[in-house]
Amino acid sequence: MQVSIACTEQNLRSRSSEDRLCGPRPGPGGGNGGPVGVGHGNPPGGGGSCPKARAAAVPRPPAPTGALRESTGGSTGMKYRNLGKSGLRVSCLGLGTWVTFGSQISDETAEDVLTIAYEHGVNLFDTAEVYAAGKAERTLGNILKRKGWRRSSYVITTKIFWGGQAETERGLSRKHIIEGLRGSLERLQLGYVDIVFANRSDPNSPMEEIVRAMTYVINQGLALYWGTSRWGAAEIMEAYSMARQFNLIPPVCEQVEHHLFQREKVEMQLPELYHKIGVGSVTWSPLACGLITSKYDGRVPDTCKAGIKGYQWLKDKVQSEDGKKQQAKVMDLLPIAHQLGCTVAQLAIAWCLRSEGVSSVLLGVSSAEQLMEHLGSLQVLSQLTPQTVMEIDGLLGNKSHSKK
């Protein structure tokens, strides 16, 4: 991967291991410090104690080096990871709303699914302004309002790009980032989202304008972090470099499609960004829109995503020659799943969770039963030995290899 990292390595080296592993130190008055530039109106680089106070502080023992720590919820068994190298802790399994909320499933089913997810330790809920033309955000917002959960106990992410039919209602101009996010917050009935994603790159908007707009919405308290979705590695590096050059806020993660048949970007490109600039991955479609479940078996049931009106492209993909070959590969995985005592879906999700730099895998489910099955992938993760992974790679025949 040809990516410039000239202005980034020194920046990361300048942050101590303790900063990266344990987050910011307590600020004046004993309160917890926040990430740089994050807060309700605080400018980037604000806060912190004076030099004299720092000199008088009792030195701490050095923090251990290595990967950021993963923890497990005592009552739920859910695992939590840092979002990239930020201090935000997210459940390793999140819940997505694409296709389902406001569209495929009823509001009652959506509430059941969300409630079960929350009660089982899921704290990351993802949506977008374009999902079901805004209905997904409304449905999610209505449920959150009825449940009355503490706002500090969950993470809401939304994505901005396609907001309407007008020329000014799509893209990543400063105008649409600000107005689009405010529209999302109105539908969600929230004061802020935890992460706002740029839902694809925009060749019509200068990178500096995008980064400045994202910094603005964070400083205004409309979002706490920002990330990218379906951006190239070079574009993410450009955004990071732009942020460092102008003292703005860089992205913390990339949202990317990742599954057994779509693996090169997560395996070959994003790990370098994770190590060099701290950008993590939130992945989606771990079952390739339902292909990796063995439920298609050469046909497309009406209850599947590929059978829904408006998703003819997915039906065509499933019924294509490549789709049929992939279905055959899925059937080849059945013996491994049976050996581990799990379903193919659970095996595929656990396989995604093992990838380096992946903070969370978004699940897309249409029923409570399906959600419970997918949550069971956490038990499979510990059984994925290097030998098992090698066996899966041998069956798939598509392992990514460095071109260096």
C-alpha cells in the first residue's frame, strides 16, 4: 500500500504508552480529562494543567506496552474494546439498522431486538440518515426515548452523505455535514451522537473542508468523535495529515465491509493505519448480507434481504456464478462449524472478530432469535485456534498476501 506516513509517526511517538493505553489523565479538580478537541464547545488542545502542576505531580509507574486491553462484562459475557486507539470503549458486537429498522421489521420487533441486545451487553447502535429515508433513525430514537436508558451507557453512530434529493442535501460539504447531522439528531431525539461517519468519500468536497466541518460539529457538542466509511487508506491518511497540519480533529475509525469473501482491506490496509495513526475498524455485513448462512441454498427466500423490494442487486449477486461458488464454500465450512458445536453464521462472525484492529462487528438481524444466535459467536471466538483458522483459509483459498 502506497501511503505517506511522514507526518504521523513522530506524532504517535510523542504520545506516551500510558496515554494510548489508559486515556487522558484527570484534569484540574479531579475530573476526568477528555479526548483532545472533544466536548461541548472546547477547542482542540484545550484544558490540561499548568507546567508547575505537572512538575509537582506524583509520577506513575509506566503502563505496560502492547495491544489495548479487552475486557469482559461480568454479567453478560460481552467483550469490550477501544474504538481504534481512542479511549471510547465499545462492545465487540454492535447492532446495525440497515434494511431492518423502519423497513423490513416492525417497530415492535425492532424494540425487542434492541432491548435484548442492550441487556446482553451490546452498547453500540449504528444507523444513517439514508437508511429507510430517515425512518431507521426515527425508529431508533423512539425506542431509546421509551426505554429511558442512561445516555452515558450506550454509543450511537450515524452516517452522513445521502440526506435528500436536493444538490445541497448530499455529499460532504460543510453545509451538509452540519445540517445533515442536525437532521439526524432531530430524528434520533438526541442532543449528540457519539460518532458521526462520512458515509463515503466525496471528490467534490476538499479534504480540508471535510475535516474542518467534522471538527466544528465535535466542538459544538453535536458529536464526540468522527470516522470514515468506505474510504480508501490514502484518503484516511490525507484526512489525518490535514487534521495534524491545522490542529483539527482526525478520524478515529473506518467503517468497512468485512466477511469471509471480503477481507483484503481489513487484513492488508487497515492494520497499518491502526498502528501508525490509531484508526480502528467497525465492520459490517459479517454474513455477506445473509449469504454466509447456508439458507439460500441456490434459491432466494422472500424473507431474506435479497428478496426484499429494492434489493434486486443483492438477489443478482446471490444468483451470479460468483455467488453460487461462495455458497458452495459456505457448505464446505459446515464440518468445521459442527466440530466447534456452532452454526456457520456464528463461525463467520467469530472469524471477523479475530482480525487485528477490529473494534466492533455490526450485526444486522430481523428477529430476536437471530440476534441470540449471533451473540453466541462470542463463545466460538475462544475456540478459533491458529490451526482452525488455517483450515478455514485453506477451504476459502482467498487469504490476503502482502504485495511487497
